[in-house]
Amino acid sequence: MAGRVCCGLIPHLELARRPELTGAPAVVGGGDGRVLAASAEAMAAGVRPGLTLRQAEALCPAAAIVGADPVATSRLAERIAAQLYDLAPEVEVRLDGRAWLDLTGLPLPGRAIAAARRCLRAAAGVEPRLGLAAGPFAAALAATRARPGRLLQVEDVPAFLSPLPVAELDLDAEQLERLDLLGLRTLGAVAALGPRQLESQLGKAGRTAALLARGEEPLPLAPWRPLLVPGARCQLEPPVDDREALLFVARGLCGDLAGALGDRGAGARKVRVRLGVEDAPEESRESVVRHPLSSAAELFGLVSSWLREWRPAAPVTEVTIEVPELEAAGRRQLRLWMGGDGSAEEVRAALERLQDRHGVEVALAVRRALGTSPLAGQRHLLVPA
Amino acid sequence: MPREKLQHAIGAIHVRFGGHALVHAARLPAARPWPTGLPAVDRLSGIGGLPRGRVSVLQGALGAGKLSLALAVLATATREHAHAVVIDRRHRRFDPWIPDRMGADLGALTVVRPPTPAVAGEAAVALARAGAGFTLVLEELPEPALGPLESAAARSGSVVLVVAVGGGRALAHASSLTLELELLGWEPARGRLAGPRSVLRCVKNKLAAPGAEAELVLRYPRGPRLPGAEWPREVERTPAGVVEPWPGASAAV
Amino acid sequence: MTQLLDPPQPLEVEVDDAGQPRHVQGRPLAGPVRPVVRWIIEVDWWTSSPVSREYWRVLLRERLMCEIYRDRAGGAWYLERVYD
């Protein structure tokens, strides 16, 4: 069997992560005040990614508007990818809800597809749409046209692609307008014009578009690889070039790592930060630490100092924080006796027990409210921990 | 308590809970220091910081500045420990704004507001047992909690700092390090009172020689909005007369 | 740095001709005060519960630095903060 790629389509992971929004119009706002994702119900009203939130509100007043949480969404993508990785050697999961498996060489591809369907259904709470074709582009388009829980299999890719509108190509509004001016409205028309002509009109993007339209699959999957060392990773979509946003993401990842280290009763002796950079090689920094780090505060202290000086070559698509060298658990127990932090779990449990006995107000966390208010009572909120 | 009864009680505890449950002060492992970042405190302890696994006490009359000092230590603790806890017995005595402006990591901070003194003791012991990195107690705890607190801290290595007006006997006994702050007068700055000038004394020390002193000037904000790095500041006059700015204060901005 | 009193404690305050507080009487603090700093706060003025206060930082008995305020709407004085 020639290379076969299966694509599973579920809602944007920002929405999939929030089951309470299923079945209702919902819009996820990115940090830039624009729509990052919209539920099917909201899209039926005309909401599209890229519109401003105000425009979205006007189109669909009933829509719930929620903020994006890139760290949590990235975690979900990682979990899905890790599960799919058991089914096929090459998988890719994107935050927009598309997940691919390359089934080439599998003896029982049907079984893999069925398992993938179950995995995606569990992750999203809805039936995925599935497509199967020679390559990822066609497979994704097939998935969009499949019914929920069903697989659309494409045998003749050019024939399948030909009538589809050019909007299915990943081009910006201006480029699509150029195509329209050229009278190219379907993938078939683009395919007929050919890559060389399209390149002269639209540059490299045009060439890629023509190859895609022809079913030649110029863009391979970006395969997911599991973290071989303890680490935490966050994919960023769209890529981020704002330092504050990177620090925010890193803080979340350090919290995850600290939890994992606490579970093992371990501390990190070596810390590595890797930044995936758009259209450029990955950048990384690492260092051995004298005093093993185990708390989120300690890890973030180190990571944030690097990030504050870092000047990546281009917007960042992925942040990975790894701890390739850990201090053995046995030695950490000794350190606890000598003086160190108890595991996060134990302290949390102690606080919860206090709350069980004396009410939730006995243990409080501090949140900044109106930090610059001249009134003392307005600056901070104490909320149950 | 008659000596034999005490020995019997200690013996009983050893049998039921194992040798770690109750440890004579003399047999506690040597305390490792936790540097507070405040040169005066670190120097006066004789070991370079507050002792881990022990109860320390900061005492002084109202207005001397002991609460200020304690909150500065708390701010450092939130940056260096995963869990820093304030046990604030009387409601709203603790203002998070202060450590926030000192650069505290609020995410590491938990405020415990016990409804009664007994619950305050219970919380302090429970957190020390769980190994909370740093616990600041803003009130004297009831006597029955102090022994268990000492043991729990010794086992986990937690740093415990109690702020009190005047040491009761039980607290004085449970403390491994007692620092006392006495107000000398008020320090003017640019025609306005800036803050108290006090002397910090080490009045009890199980880990090194007591008796060391340092003079501190604390600066309070000039108005409701903080102008920036100038507050809060401790200016320490060493015996040699050199003024040392407090490291880390500018990080608050 | 301070004890923040919540709710703030009511006080009786004597002021001099210039309007500066000179003596306070209340629980738990009483005695002559020396004014140090004064500022005015007006917040939430666009809501139905605006806050308008005249704050004074004063030194009580040359020993204890406190913050008191006068509610400009009702005229009552309160102790809000004691520095320690």
C-alpha cells in the first residue's frame, strides 16, 4: 500500500479542553483581542478566526467568550500525541484540532484508525471526523467533509481536490484575492496553472499551493517526539514574539515540572530550555546547577533569567523545559531531614485537611486585584487556597 | 513535672512513635542555616541565616519594626521556597501589599487565618510536619503546640519564625534563636520621619554565642502610593560605621 | 511592616486650628500625636459608594507610627494602620 495518512478532526483544542462549552456558541479570544477559535455554532453565525472579538460579539451575541490558555491547551495536545504515538510511528497533533497518523507500514491500519477515533473522542467529548488519503493535506480535507464518527477515504486525490475552493489553501486574504483576480477559484484551476506560474504570481507560497492542489503533498508531517527526559512542553499557536507571554508560558511549565519532581521526590541538577523558532533552527540553553532545584519558584527563577536575555531569531513556536539530570530520590530524603522543602503534595494536603476541619477560609491564597489602588483593601484579594 | 515522670513520658513517646518523635534539644542535628538576605539577621544568628528545623523568635515592643523585618524575611522566603505560609491570628493584621512590594512571589504564599489560638497551633504544627519551607507566625501560639512544633520542624527542616511582643516562658524555651528589636528613636529623612531606628539584639542562641547587636533603620513609604525602590529599606550601620544598602530591595520594582 | 486594621477602628481626634490632628482617643490607642504626612484619597467617585478620605500619618507619643483617616463624607475618624 502506498503511503497512507489518516487525519482526525476535532474542535480546536482550546474548545475541546472545555467540555462545558459543547453544543453552544463559544469563542476563544487570543491575547491580541482577536478570535482564536470558534465553535461550530458560533461559526454558523459567521464568526471566523482572525475577526476581532467585538466583531464576533456583533455576529453572535449569545456566544460565550473565553480566554485562551496556551499552556493547558498545549498539555492536551501533548497527551493526545502521546496516545496516538502508540498507534503509529509518525503522528502530528495541532492545536487547531487536526491530528494526523502516518499509517505507512502498519500491518493493521484499520485498527489504528479505530483506536485513534476512540482516543480523539475521549479527548474532545465529541465524535471526530476522519479522513484517509495519500498525504496529510488531502486527508485533512477529507476529514472536514466526513460525518462525525465516520471515515472518508480518498482514492483519487486529484479528482477529490479538483472541485474544492481555493480557500482551503493556507493563503492570506491578499493572496486569495490575487487568485480570484486571476480567475482561479478551485483547486483544480490552481493545479492546472501549475507551480511555476503560481510561483511567479505569489512567490514560494504560490508554488506550494499549486503542489498541494495537485495532490503532490509537498509538506510532510512534523512528527511528534516524546520527551525522553522529564520535561514539559508547550506549543504556541500563533507563534509568540512577546517576552512577557513567553515568561507566562514558562512559569506554567515550571509549575508542571515541579509537580512531577515532587512526585518523584527529586530535584533537578541540570536544566535545559529549548525554543522552537519559526522557520529557523531550534535554540537552546542549558546549565548544571549546584543546588538541586525542585520548586516551581526555583525552576522559574533560573528559566526566567535566561528568557529575559534571550533574543530568539524569530517568533517562538514551542517552549520545552527539560531536566535531564535529577538528584536521586534517596538523597533527597536525606536532604529533607537536613532541611529543605517538603513535597508540594504534603503541604497541600495539610492545608486541605485544615480546610476540611475549619472551613475553606482558613487557608487563603493571595491574588493581586487593583494593585495600584490607594485604598489598602482593594489591592489584593485573599481567596480560598 | 517530676523528673521520673518526664523521662517516662519521653520513653513512652519513643516506643509508640519511634525515636524521631521527640528529640532532646541537645540531640538535634546541627542546624543548617537559611540565609534571609538581611545582613543583620544573618550575622546575628551566628550561622549565616535562620536555622532550618528550628523555631526562631523575633520579639520587641509595638512600633519597633519587628513586623517589618519579618515581612522582609517572608518576601525572600516566597522566592526561595515552594511554600511560604503566614499564620495570621487576628484578622487582617497581615497586609499582602507589603511583601508584594518587596518582590515576594505571591504564588508561593498561603495565608492561614485560624479562628482560634488552638487552631493556629494546630496549623503551625501540621505545616511544619508537612515540610512547608517557611512559616511565619504573627502571634504567640498556645503552649501545648510549642513542643510538637519544635519536633515537627526538626524532623522536616522547616524554618519557623514567630513574631511576638514579649516572649512568654514557653515560647522562650522552644526557641533556638531569639532576636529582639528595641526602638531607639525616629529617623528623619528630608524633613519627614522616615522610619524607626532600632537596635536588633540576639538575646538567645542555641547555635552560636548570643549577644551580638546591629542597628537598623527602616524606611516606610511616604504616602499611599509607593514611589519605588526607596521603600522599604534597611540601612545597617556596622560597628565600623559603614552603611550597607539592603540587597534585593530594588528587585521589588 | 504594618498591622492593617479591618475594619478600621473608630477614633476620637482633636485637631488644631490648622486642621491637623493633635490628640487621639480610642481603643487600643490614645495620646498626643504629631502629624507627619497627609494625603487625600478619592476613589470610586463614579459609583454609588464613593470613598473620600483625608489620611494622616501620625506619630503617637513619639513612639508609634499610625495611619488614621477622616471620612470626608461623614466626618468620622478611624485608625487604619499601625506601623511595626
